[in-house]
Amino acid sequence: MGAQQNFDVDDGNLEIGMEYRTVSGVAGPLVILDKVKGPKYQEIVNIRLGDGTTRRGQVLEVDGEKAVVQVFEGTSGIDNKYTTVQFTGEVLKTPVSLDMLGRIFNGSGKPIDNGPPILPEAYLDISGSSINPSERTYPEEMIQTG
């Protein structure tokens, strides 16, 4: 068992495209993986079950060579014998377009208002970038909150 290499990109420890067959446990929506090389926080993974179906998940916690992954479509059918997990090296991104203005979406960013499909102009990281607090304008007026 262990890792099966599809392709790799040397970025420190990260080996993008590595497939691991090292599921050590399943607890609710979480899958625990052992002996993984360079998992990154918030990284997206592709999970292939023994029957060939694929699910996606996101790394929630990293501890050395151990990773905890939240599976988006549920963990039913995931086992430690036939399930493989591939690290993509990517974070969760959502398609964006000016056509999205005024539309209604579900939590996954899919339109739920029966409008036309959105043709993305770009894909943006859902976490966004952090703001440097020393560069922002200092608030001078009180904000009423309740």
C-alpha cells in the first residue's frame, strides 16, 4: 500500500498529484490519512472510492505526515483498502463573473434561482487574501451594532 505517484512538482515537501492509499480512519465527515508527504492546510483533495466514484474534500488539519480531510459529499463507502486520495496542490476556488450580480447561490456557489448558467470570467480563492491592519484606514466613527 502507500503512495502511488502520478506526477510531482518539487515545492519544498509538496508532491502534487501523489495518490495515497493510507486512510487510517473515518469519523463522520472526516477522513484521517497517515504517511502523506507535505499536505497543506485548506488543500483540495480528490478521493477515489473502490467503485470508481470520486469525491472532493479539503484538508482541515495537518500534523507532520498526518492529515485530516473533510469530505464534501459524505464518507459512506470510504475504506482503508481500496480508497485512494490525491492531493491537488490547489485551494478551493469559485468561479466569478459580473453576471453573478443580483443572482442567488447555494453555499457551494451554484445558482439556485433558475437563471441562466454563469460563464466564469475568473476563479478566485474563497478565502481571499488577508488585509494588512497597519495599511488600512483607521476607523474614526463608532459603528452601531445593536
